[in-house]
Amino acid sequence: MENKNVGWLIIGIAGVMAIIVWLFNSVLKDVIGATCSHGPSCGMYTNLSAQTWISVILIAIVAIIGLIIMFTKPKERIIVRKIKEKKKRLDLKGLDKDERNVIKLLQKESGAMFQKTLMEKIEVGKVKMTRLLDKLEAKQFVERKRRGMNNIVVLRN
């Protein structure tokens, strides 16, 4: 529910409370007038006055809360939409055999793999793997992301 609607609802509740207090006080005055033999100096009138003021203050507080809620700005909702991208076919022309093997292996493995696993599957050393990935990063085919002590090689779209 929007803040404005909630504010109106609370102000409405304050109005209903005011009507109930007014009805209660008018009936109570009639009862006090009929039962109190001392007249206006009777102690029940002072009690009625104190109870009326307490009720009015409570109603005012509820109404003020309703106004505050009504005029405060609601928090903005952040809507995140996922956009489906068409998978574009990578142009592997201009890549050597080992670079093609890296790209094909990453495509089979849903686009991401640990660098060490990739190195083991292609059966190359650490230095050659690093150089291969440096070349592929420069050509913007892959991206390395640091995860603790390991790198994850991610195929770029």
C-alpha cells in the first residue's frame, strides 16, 4: 500500500476514535449530571475533563502519525530486469591452434573454468598458459578473475 493511502487510513482511524470519545463523553456528562448531587464542584467532572484531554492528545498523536506517513516519500523500489542476449558466434579466425583449443574448451564448460584446470586439459605448462591467456585477453576473447589463490578464466560475450 502506498504511504498516502496508509496515512489516510490512520487519519480515518483517528476520526473514528474522536467520534467514539465525543459520544462517550456526552453520555458520561449526562450520567454525572444525573448522579452527582454536588453540581459543577463534583470531583467526577474533573476526572471527566482529565480523561477527555488524554483522549484528545492520543487522537492528535495518531492523526499526526497519519500525516507524517502520508507526506513522507516512499522508498524507491529497484527493479532489475535481465536482458537476454543473443549468443554471438565467436570469430576464431586469426587464432592459433592452442588459442582455439582454449576457446572451444571454455565453450564446452559453459564459459568459465579455473586456470589450473584449463592448463591440465590443454596439457601445457604454466608459462605457456599465462601467455595464451594474455593474448586472448588482449584480443578480448577471455577475462581472468581472481578467486583467492586461483584465477577463473571466463569467456567474454
